[in-house]
Amino acid sequence: MAVYDSSKAALGGLMRNIAHLGSRRGIRANLVYPGLVDTRNGREAGAGRPNRGKGHVPFGRQATAWEIAYAVLFFLSDESVYVTAQTLAVDSGLIGM
């Protein structure tokens, strides 16, 4: 898990640097951190791990892939033209609660 966690933390630093360097040219850099996602791989990874179950998630279910995609689409759209160097957790509130 140390390598996985380190790579996730590195994404934040990379995003901030790209946002800073790209800001003069109108280049935005943001991150979407998905929580538990109801996919085949997600279900297999969670098998036998109760803390990855639906009961442990504030909304009582895992996200759909579409719900994660909609967050990415927001960052790609002109609706977020003044948003950069931000991280959006799409995780039903797991990080914030």
C-alpha cells in the first residue's frame, strides 16, 4: 500500500505544478478522486473486506462509473473555466465525514 499511497500523493503535487505553470496559458489541472466504484474489479477487490461494503458508505452504495465520469466532464467543460488546482472527491462523503 505504501507505493500506491505514494503515487496518489504524487498526483496532487504534479497537478499543482501543472496548474501553476499552465495558468498563464489558460491551462487548467484538476484531480478527481473516486471512492468505491461498483465495477467488476471493484467488487473483486472488495470481496472479503467488510470496510469496502455498501453499509460502510454514507450513501449506502458504491458509485457508478457514470457518476465518476460526470465529475470529470465538469472539469473538461467550460462550466469550470475558472477552476484549477482543485481536487474533487467523488466518494459519497467518505473523506469528509
